[in-house]
Amino acid sequence: MGTNIGGVDGDRPAPVSTGRATAGTQAGSGGAAPAVAEPSSVHITESAGQLAALEPVIRRLPAVDDARVAAVRSAIEQGTYTVSPDDIADHLMQFEQSLEALGAQE
């Protein structure tokens, strides 16, 4: 049993007309609707495949690294936590370059 949302059957995709006559039909002939060719394969990019493989691993990781939070909290309380603007800038640049490389792959 499929779902019906807005007149579309959830079990089958709705036919799509390109407005072109296909073999065996003539545009405007009043006959049956032209057959719609279904795709024979789907291509998934390498990046998408890697993301799909990483998803279960990421789901098992904790949302927060409690040990890291405790270490930073302790350093702040002791006055030994330092912020390095150069390190922050370097990490931001690495992040931007990673995003740019991902965009160039697709």
C-alpha cells in the first residue's frame, strides 16, 4: 500500500511528459500518452559514496568530547588557556581550502 500525497502515488513516480512525440506515437494524435523512458542507472559521485560510508561512523561518535571540554574548562579556570590568533587563522584557511577542494571535485 503506497502513500498518496497531493494526487501522486507513492509507489510509482508520476509520468513526465517532455512534449515530444516518441516512437509509435504522434503528437496530438489523441492516442495514449507517450511512454516515458526510465533511467537505467544512477551515478553517485565518489564524494557522495565517501560521505555515505562515513555516516554510520559519525553517528557512533559522541556529540561532545567531554574530556576535551573538561581540559579546556580547567585551563580557563587556572588561567593557562591561551588563544593563538595565528593558529585560528591557519585552521580557518585549512577549512576554507578543504571546502574549495570539495567544490572542485564535483
